[in-house]
Amino acid sequence: MPEKSKKTKPLRNSNLFLILISAIIAFALWIVMSLTAFPEMTQVIRNVPIDFSLAGSYADVAGISILDTSNQTVNLRITGQRYLIGDYTSDDVHVGINLDSVRAPGVYELALVVTSNNGDEIEVEQIEPSTVRVEFDYIITKEFSVADGTLAADISSLSASQGYLIDPSEVTINPSTVELRGPRDYINQITSCVVKVDSSSTLKTTLTTDNTSLVMYNGENVVEDEKITAQTDSFELTVPVYMRKDLNLDVVIQTYFDQFDISSLKYTIDPSTIAVRSQSDRITDLDEISLGFIDLRNIDVNRTTFQMPINDTEYYTNITGLDTATVTFDLENYSMKTVSLSNSQVYPINVPSGYTVNVESETIQNVTIVGPSDVIDQIDSSDVIAQLDMLDYNVTEGYNIYPVSVYLPTHNDCWCVGYYQVYCSIERTDAQTVNPTAE
């Protein structure tokens, strides 16, 4: 006989359905009872930030600023309507300070004012701490700069290797200014600032470093105060390093005739050496530098001393502090004699082909000769000649005045002082041929 099929009970008649319905109804009843029987609740909110704004207060108008505070946050216990404050966080409340009593710089214990950011009515049951200690002062700024000498570099921890040097005056600071901010009385006592290199090193090459710190000074005393802040605490120093070397000084005696023996002329140079600095390797093999030229024709027994400039170059700088050297010639046993030359003693040389140079001047008078006294006594005008080098000029027909070199060709330790010239005429000696043009 076939089995009878079982009938399934509807869900609403099952025990599970009744349990769910009962739970929902119970929860709804609990919500209703909570809102009606217990409409208010107490909420604890921790680490609520304190707003230290001075906007609109007397302190703000008077230029008084907050220097320090005892706390930055508070813990609150507030009471309000459950449906309003039930999910409150620190973002829903505002804690400010009561600034009514602040009329001058000083330390104040200020009450805290709590309000809802949502405009809800709340009651503060407890605030911890109940007050906040705030220090007020006039806050000012003051600038220190390299330009006015109030910002400098301290490179005492650095040294130069043997044969090198550091010039503190050339150290650069970037940025070249710093602005300090803090209480007026504190800032006004700062007279200068120093950017100090915090690491030690021995240098051969230029150093650029940001391993530095800012040090404040009142006169010669270091000032350390957390109430003072700097606009920046990151500075970069560039410290140039130079090679240093002592170089001998010399001078070139410009002789105007080849026969003169330069070694016969004794002289001294004061100073004989100078110290130079350079960042170029060119001074490594350099032992001597020249002061320049002295024309032999300017030296006589009455003029034995010459001032010569000590010039810097593009690859070294004189660091002695002396900008001139004195060249002194030893002419103690020298004497002078004056003679005159006839035009037969004037010799034009390097005359271009086809030209003749005629010396029109009859004499060259008052030619001064300098030399050792025992030699000068034996010299007369026949020992002197004048030479006119036409290679130095564009030769054209006509009359002109030309400088001549006057010297003693047979005496290599004597010379003529001064500059001389002669009047000459120049003629063409070859006839110019004009070729007729064929018609």
C-alpha cells in the first residue's frame, strides 16, 4: 500500500520564525524604552585637541602671542540626548580657551570652553585637565645676514693639509640670511649668529657641506633657548681650499744691444719672495715669477731704485699683502760721462732695396754713458755709435724724425742712458719704369 506523503509546515508556523520575530520585537521595545525611559546619556571622549586661536581677542589686537602651553588635548565627559551624542567623537566637540583675562604678557591659568560642533546642546560633567596653563609674550622676528656681518661661518673644526690654506673670508653661506622668531626680550639679546661645521676634516680641495648647525650669540656668549626658533636650520657652507707656495721674484733687464753682458749688472729685489695661493696645478712646477721689464736706458748712477708692481694672474694670487717690490741696482763703483756724436756715427740698417737714408742731423748731443768708473775714464765719443733700424718703419720718400739706439759696441758693461733721435731724408734710388699701354 503506497506511503502517505508528509506535509511541510509553513515557515510562519515554525519555531525558528517565532524566535526571530521575538528578537526583533524585543530589540525594538528596548530602543523605545531607552529613548523614553532613559532619554539622556553620558559620553566620554578622549584626546580632544585644544584650539588656541586668539582671533578677535585683546591679545590678538595687542600683538601678544602664545609662547608655551601645558597641554594640547583634554578628556571630556559630556551629557546629552542619547540620539544626539550617542556616536560623538573628538571631531564633534570644540574646546577653546577663555581669553578674557589676558591683557599683557605673562603666564595664565585659563578656563576651557566646550561646545558642540554640531550645534547640539551638551553638558560638560567633567573636563580633564580643567584648566590649561598658557604663557603669552610679544613675539617678534629679527633677521641676521652675511651682508651686515651678523651671520658668519665657524669652520674651526676644519684644517688645511700641509701646503694648503683656507681663507675664512671667502667661505660662503647658503642661505645668506636667517630669521629668528621668539619672545621680544629673548630675541633682542641675540647680537649675531654663526653657522658651525659639525664635522672635522683636513682638506686639500674645496669643501661643500650641509653638516652644520646654527649657534646664537649674545656678544661672545652662546645663547640656547627653546623659545627661539629659526626660519631654517639647514645651511650649506662652501669652503675654498688653495695651494700655497713661496715664489722667488725676478726682473727682466731689457737690453737694446746684444753685446751687453747682463751679468755685469748687479741688483737686489725686496721682497725677494712672495707667498701665493692657487687652485691651479700650474704653480706646482713654478718657482719664480717676473715683475716685468726695466729698460737699461733708464738706469744710471742717479736712478738706481725702481718700484715694480706685484701683479696677480688668473691662476695665482699674491697673499703677502705687499703690492710692490723694490729693485735696487748696485752702481756704487759706476760713473757717467757725456759725449756728442757726429752724423757719421749714425748707421742706418735694414734699408730696403731701392732706397737711400741720409742723416740730416749734424750731431747727437749730450749722450750720457754709464759704466764702471775705471772703464768710463778710458771712453770717448769714438767708442759710441747710433743705429737706425729701418725694419721698424714703413719706408717712404721724404723727411722724418727717427729714434736711434745709441750704444758702445766694444764695451759689454757700459750703456747709454736716455732716448735719442735723428732727422733723416729718404730717397728712391731706382727709377720707376712706366710701360706704355699699346693702342
